Amino acid sequence: MLYVVAFPDGWFKLGNTSTDIWSRACHFWTNTHPADLCGKLGPDDVRVVALFHGGFAEEQELFAQFPPQWGEFFHDNSTNVEDLLEAMSKFEPCPIPPKPEGMGYPAVEKLPCCGGQEYTCFTCGAKFPRGVKLKQHLDDAHRKVKVPCKGCGLKVIPRNLKRHQGACKKC
């Protein structure tokens, strides 16, 4: 489902979700966002403007037509929301569900700029804004089990071998 949501100070976001829009709204804290929206990304700050049937491919098509100013965020002084909605009108609209009272969704991780925790690698001291990014770093940089590429011999972690071989000039 494609969505357009509005935030305070003239910002809005285009995205896609396979879940309920209000469940997705609880996770906007983890998106890279403009400083104007720090502390203003919770479900209480969100107004759903439109929902349409569509997915990742349609979202990317719209981003090509309407490049965001910051991550997936647009400001109405540079992108007209009405123009975006007109471009989206070729998709089948979905009804906007009412906002649930009390939201009832669990708290989610926030970026450090919005009061969330910063994660530090205990091995090398690198800092990360989200726990999942630290975990990826630990797997990529500090994992002991690595397999060699048959083309160039570089040792990579098993989950990255196929991606490496796709880019390897010797494979």
C-alpha cells in the first residue's frame, strides 16, 4: 500500500507498507529525517493524507518523478502535495482507517536525535544510530567465519558471498 502522510511544519512523507498504516506510523522514528521533524515523528504527529494500492516499484516510480528533499520526506515549499497526489491518482485508492485510540502499538527504537540510544561497537568503537545497524556491522566487520570468493580469493561473510560474486570482476 502506498501512503502519503503529513507532519508538522509543512513536511510530508511518501512510502509503502504491507502493514496497517497506523502500525507503520509507529516506526517513522527510525527513518532518516530533517531536523525540523526531530521529536515530531510519532503517531500523534501524523496525519494520513492518502492511501493507494501499490508497492515498492510504484513508490520508486513516484520518487523518480518527485525526488524527496530528505530521505523519503518532502517539504511543501518545494514539492506540491497536490501534484504528487494527482500523479498517484492512477493507482486504486484505499480507504483511510480511523486512528486507533491510544494506539496500543509497542514503543519502537528512535534515532539518537529524537531521544533514542546510540549504539557503540565494543570491538572498534564505531557508533550507530540503531541496534540493527550495529548488528550488521558486527556481522560484516568482526565475524570470524568467512568464506573465500572463488574468483579473487577475498574472504567475505557467507551472507554477502553472492552479492560479492555479482560485483567481483574475477568471477
